[in-house]
Amino acid sequence: MRHQKAGRKLSRRKAHRTAMLANLAASLIKNGSVRTTDAKAKEVRPFVEKMVTFSRRGDLHSRRIVLSRLKNIAAVKKLFEEIGPRYVNRFGGYTRIVKLGFRHGDNSPISLIEFVGEEIEKKTSKKTKTKPAKKPPKTEKFSVTSEAIESRPSDEKPEETVETSHVEEKIESTEEVEKEPAEAAAESEKEEKADDQAESTQESDAETAEDKNEE
């Protein structure tokens, strides 16, 4: 007769079994859902729901009781700040078990245990995902072509023509500098020739005058 022996042993001793259930409950509270075998899911369900009932009270005494059983400060904090206020108007039935099939290897039945209302939060979080910011368009470097220069208005002078005009001015200035000494040399030569011609004419006139006097 198996009187007053409710629950599953799960092939573990009492200390091992309570530690395993506490760890499963803490993982369920932190993540919102846990995949495990059917037997473990059915065993951890009443354990978690009792912790949620304590969290609905929200007083210090119930917080200490939950902490002594879960032994996880982060899980207790989330349970009392988020999960407990969510189920204030709900009296039991905080979790559900969904069968997923059989596990590869040992063919043991697998189930998903999760909090009720968790699927609604997942859907809303998927819809409200922020889209990544668009990258600014890449600036293309345009090369100056003859068509672009012709399309400009007549008042504006392109940079290329300005540069060539400066170059032409420099060339003209150098040519003028080169021309100045050459012109000065040519003028001096012309003056020397004129002087020579004047001297020769004077000598020829003097000779003719002497000849006439002798006669």
C-alpha cells in the first residue's frame, strides 16, 4: 500500500531531488520557459506555482520563505517584481505544459513548461522590434568632363580655364622679358651703323673739298 507517498522520486534521493526542482524553478522564472521531460515538468509545476502565490503577497516574510526554497537571489527578485504583480488578479494556474514529442537517444517524452501569458509578450516583442538605422548613401566622386564644363553658365569660369589663363600669362611675361634684351641689342646695333655711316660721309665730303682747293 502506497499511502501518503505522493509525488515522483525521479530516481534521486530527497536532497538531490529538492535541489533539482529548485534549479528548474529558478530557470523557469528567469527565462519564462524550460524544456524538460514530462515527469520533471509535472513535478516542478506545483513547486513553481506555490512560489508565485507567495510572490503575490509581496511582504518580507513571503520573500524570505521563497528565498529559502529557491536559493537564487536574482530569481526571487524577478519573481516578486515582475511575475507576482502580473498575476495579482489570477488565482492559480500560472503555468502550462506543452508536449513536444520524444527526445532523440533515449526516446523519453519532452515537454515545455512556461508561464501563462508569456506567448503574448513574445508576439508583442517581435512586432515592436526596432529596425536597424539606414546607412547614409555613399557620396560618389564625379570627374569634371567637357560636357559638364559646357553646361555651366557663361558667367562662371571653370577652374581648368582659370589655371590655363594663369599659365598663358606667365608664358607671355617670360617672352616679354626675353624680348626686351634682344630689342635693346638690335637698337644699339642700328645706332652704331648710323654713326659709322655719318663718319664715312663726313670723311668723303672732306676729301672732295681738299681736291677742289688743290685745283
